[in-house]
Amino acid sequence: MTVVRSGGHGLVLRADCRSRTASILAVAFMAVAASSKRMGASHVGLAPPWIDRHSSVPPSLMASWYTNRCDWYTMNGMEHEKRQEAYTRIRELILSGQLTSAERTSERELAERLEISRTPVREALAVLTANGLIWQQPRVGAFVRDIALDEAIQSVELRAGLESVIVRQIALRPEQISTDDLGGAIAGMNTAAEAHDHHTFMLADTRFHRELARLGRYGNVVTALEGMRDLVHLFRRHAGIQEREVFEVLSEHDEILKALGDPDGHRAAEAMQRHLENTSKRLTRAASAVAHGAVDVAEARIPAGAA
């Protein structure tokens, strides 16, 4: 891991993304750096080498699994609320399935659909491209990406390294935390599962993991972790999720919540590691079933309901 440059646009590091350990260490290092007043940065991110770092980038992990080299940087938040609005709303269209890989969209069409100007849409599309959710073809348009299994699993592996540390830290400070919001997130997941609402289930799942990061005082990596989960969510839109797997996830979340009462933190870390290892296995099974025609994707996934 080497320093590429530092200055007004933040510190840029270059790490070898073929190494899981190096990637996790880079995220951890940048999370600490991003919290440093000396650096004056509020967020941590990862971007592929071709992203223009002089452009505004949102506080999110921008992961590129298509190259063996990644640039890690810190950068302040978006300069204008419209850019954040465009990013959030287009991301929601993608994750809810309202934009799919089968259709082309464009800066102009999205601006009209969202009733906002084209500049923040253009910037949001650049960010979503860097995050790996879409790809753009010059003079043709933008397309939602089909996420490969390897890419989804790499995201889960990175999360396992980070979130195991997070839950261990929470367990070491039981008197300083309240797990009410974690319980509320699990209740929301259960309600969505019973309603067969996949999208709402995934949102509640995100809420659960986001709250863990907040309780662990790792606020600088919340959006990084959400970026990793977005790739898995998008993969699930294609490969589907079976109903029994939803209740497996609920059981594993319950186990993590209960393990937070263990004061040494090891039980919580093991529960998180086990949960994310099982997530990788579920992704692999789903991809295999679809590839071999053993499962009708339309029937295997829980419908996204009104989303």
C-alpha cells in the first residue's frame, strides 16, 4: 500500500485489491485517517484508477473489482444537496428494480423523471458508475450492471473483516449502548419477510448493519459498508432469494444481537463471521441454481412488492 498523493482533494493510497488482507487494512487505515481533524476529511472511499478525483464524490465506498489496483482516498461530502438527492433517488430506482439491466437510460431521461436539473444527475451517474452499480457507454446511455458472483462475494468478505471488529467493540462497552434500534430493524425484517417484500427486507437488513456501525463508533465506514451491501443487493435482484433463506438471515441476526451480551466480544465476532460466511454460501447456491436452470428466478425471489 503506497501513498499516491495528498493535498486539497484528500489523501490517496494505492492498494492491491487481490489481497483481502491488504484491502481490509486499507479500509481500516483510511477510516482512522478520515476521522483525523488534521486531515480535515469526513468520509472514506475507494475508487477505480480512472475516476477523476477532482470531481465531487459522495461519502460512499466506490469499489472497483474489475482491476487489481484500487485507489483509496478521503474526501469531504457532496457540496450541494441536489447532487445527494439525485444520487439517492437514482440508487433507489436501481436497488428497487425500477431500473434494470435490460433497459437503457440517460442523463436527460433521468433528469426529466426526477424533475431535477441535468448537472446533479450527471454527477450522480458518475458516482454510481464508480460504485459499480451502472456502466455508461458514450453517446448511448447508462445501464444497470449485472453483478457477478465473484464481485458480490468479495464485497461480503470485506464486510466480514470490518463488521467482526465492529461487533466486538460493541460487546466490550455494554453499559454504553442501547440495542433497541437493532431489535427494531430485526422486527422490520420479520414484517417484510412475512409480506414477501424483498426490497423492504433488504432495507431493514441495511438498517441493522448501519446501526451496528454507529454503535461501534465506526461512523466513517457506514457508507463504505453500505456500498458493499448495494452490490450484493443488486446481485440478489438478478439471482433471487428463496423464502427459507430470508428466515435464515433473521435467525443469524438474532444470534448476533444476543451475542452482543457476551462481554469479551468473541462470541459476537464469531456470530458476525458465521453470518457473512453463510451469506457467501447463499449467494453461491443462488448463482449455481440459476446457471443450471434448477430454479426459476422469477419464482425463487421474494417479490419486491410496491417497491
